[in-house]
Amino acid sequence: MFHAERFIEKTISTLQNEIKGKALIAFSGGVDSTVCAALVNKAIGNQLIAVHVDTGYMRKNESEQVKQMMKNLGLNYRYITASKEYYHALKGVENPEKKRKIIGEKFIRIFEQVAQKEHIDSLVQGTIAPDWIESGGGLRDTIKSHHNVGGLPKDMKLHLVEPLRDLYKDEVRKVARALHLQVSERQPFPGPGLAIRIIGEATPERTRLVREACDIVEKEIERASEQGLMERPWQYFAVLIPIKTVGVHGDKRAYGNTIAIRAVQSVDAMTCHYSTIPHEVLDMISTKITNTLKEKVNRIVYDVTNKPPGTVEWE
Amino acid sequence: MVRIYVIDNGGQWTHREWRTLRDLEVETKIVPNTTLLKELQKDDIQGLVLSGGAPRIGLNSLLGNCAEYLDKGKFPILGICAGHQFMARHFGGKVQPSALPEFGQVELTLCVDNDPLFLGVPKKSIVWESHNDEVTILPKNFIKLGESENCYIQAMRHTDKQFYGLQFHPEVEHTQFGEQIFKNFIHLCEE
């Protein structure tokens, strides 16, 4: 079995040998990067600098919460706002692999700037097993290029430190619990963020729509789970499908986008079953999204695909 | 501690096989499928898992050194998905693109009672799949152990050697009795 305490002890001593001088951690505020930051912090103390980038593709109020988290964890942190740069870099880009690679490269360029300024050689990432497995390479097919593996630019000079490479999410959560981190049960959120929850070009306007829809899906599903109407899914969110369909709003013709509701049950993200959401909850989500997003969205669909054949995220 | 290695044929779930074995206290390691048999023998392994992978066995892909392990291996071998298909083709069976490929949840029906690999597994259970090809003709010296609605050969066994092939994936979380199947395989390797 996987023993969190043994893992923590072994990893801290490995990190002390591996990291010379200062290190930078790519900090999204999710379970993986938070566990990583806590471990590296134990190993090298404030020689670790946590960097959070607000890409413009974060969820509602997320980056502000992450900033607070970094404070609460006592991390030596830098907070970088780069949404304009990201929107600019993704202008006109529709291909999901291109999106992922542009975002991956952009992260590294920002980290390199910080590293240069502060004389840092090592980049710590919370990469876990599914990230490198799905990114492919050698015999393994590329399912999707995770921004932190397949999306890394080839000319990157920072020394990569990835202490969680062999772990799956359930094991990372065990480590998080052993370290008493509040973040241990947080649902996964991909590094490229909302950009890959928008099919097609990830414009600021579309981002606003999917951000609002994700917020509604999260809140309604969390409420329903707390009320015992359903089991809390492993991951739950909205996807914007910019396909227009006809509707009727207040006796007038509507012609707006589509939002898909996606929720899955999993342990390790390698196989997933779509979650059964009660109809009353779907109803609430559907009405709230269409009323909130008005003329922009007039159709809601419910994704009933397992992994395989689907993946959790749509891109 | 029993030592069972996982041959990496490039599967999405190769690392899950490693994890399942490790969770069951097996001394295990993922090794590339180009590893020579004598290297494995040097480590004194007691069993081998041939992982799945993207190569299309139904379209005649090779699978590293898997042929050598099957020809000369004196230990139990468990072929999964592409590993299973390669085993079938290597011993003279036929592998073809599936008329109806299976992805995700499928019901497995066992055709043989009390096979050592399936001890404790009910006649019908849920397994998870992900395949484009399948074994369509069983090789000589093999018996069929299981089937599903759209795949005639879901599980097979060599009549003399401890060689097993499974089209489904016992290593993934959603396969109902996957861990039990691994426990049974480990038991065969310990004997």
C-alpha cells in the first residue's frame, strides 16, 4: 500500500539533496501544487518561492483565494497578473493542443523571468502520474499535452523537480491529509484553466460565460451534495460549446450558445464514470445558467460519457 | 516478497498495473518492452505482466521483445489488452480490428468454473475496456475463459503453461474484481 507518512519523510530528504539554492514552485492552489509546496517548504524553508499566475482563465475569485492560501500557508510568494498576455497569445487559436502548448510555454516564460531576477535554478511542479501518462512520448500515444509536461518548451533551462510524479490524485490527497492541508478534498482544476472549457477560441467574452456557468454548476452541485441529494462528484463543471441553437426568450427569437454540464466519479482520473445528477438539480442548474447568461446561452446539455471513451475535460 | 515486473507496451494504464501490484505488496518495476529476457532473469523475476498499448496488434504491429518472453519465459505471464492480443497472435491465433470495439463499461461472462485466475470472481461482473482490436481465433493450446456481448474472447489461458490473456483491464479502479484477479495472478507467481 501507499504510506503517506513514509512518502513524506523520504521525499523531504530527497528534496534536500536535489535542490541546490533557491527554488520556484508553480502554484495553482490545487491539491498537487499545494502538497508539493508544503513538502518543499519543509525541505528548504523560505528558499522556496511560490509563484501564482492569474492567467485570466481562472474561476470566479479563484486567484484572490489562492493569494490568501499562500499567505495562510506562510509561503514566500509572488502573485502575477498576466490575463492580457494570455488572451493575446490565444487570440484566434482553436486547436486544443495548440492552446495547451501556448499556455504551457507562457507559464514557463513567466517563471523564467522570476527565476532570472531572483537567481533561481529549480522549478518545482506538482506533476502527477496522469499528466505524463496522457502527455505521451516514446511508445505512449499523446492523449493530451498537459501544460506542465507536454506543454513545456524544449529550450527550457530550469531544473525540473517533480516529487509527485508517481502518485495519483487519491494518493496526493492522502499526503495532503497527513500534512493537515485544508485543500486535500478540493476538486481538480486543469492548469490551462477555463481556456480548455471553451471549445474553439477562448476569448475574454467566452471566458466570462463559462466562468459564470462553472460557478453555477459548482454551487448547485455542492448544495445538492450537502443536502444529501447526490454524492459529491470527483470533478464537476461547465463547458461552453459555441454552437448556436434557436430558443425563445420573452416571445422573441433567441439564438445563443450551448453549455454542457460535466460531472464525473473517479479515484485516479484514469477511468471515470459520469455522475448521476438528480433531475431536480439539473433543472436548477439549467434554469440558473440560462437566466444568468440571458441571450448568450439558451441551451443546456448533460454529458453522459465515461472515460474511456471520453476524457474528463473536453479538450 | 514476490517479484513481478510490468513490461511497458505504451499503455495508458501500464502505471496502474505497477500501482496495483505495489499496493498488493509485490516487488515491482516498469521496464521497457525492449528489455532482454536475460536482464529480467538476472533480477530473478517470478512473473510478468505484458501491458496494453497503442500498437495495433490487429494490424500486425510488433511488440518489442514480448515474443522472447513468451517463447522462453518459465514464469507466469499475464497479457493485458495489446499484451493479450500479441500472446494470441504469437501462438498462432488471429487478431483483427473489432467490428464493435469496446470502450468503458462492459459485462464479462466467465465460461469456465474455478480457473485459478478467476477464483472469487462471479460468473458475471463489470469490467472496463479500451480496445480497437480483438482476438478472433484462439491459438492452439489455449482455452477460452470469458466473453462479453460484443467480444467473443475476453479471457484465455494456455493449457500447459501459466500464460493468461485478458482483453479487459483488471488494473483500473472501475473493474469490479480487478484486484482479486491480480491477487490470484500473484498467487500463481508465488507457487
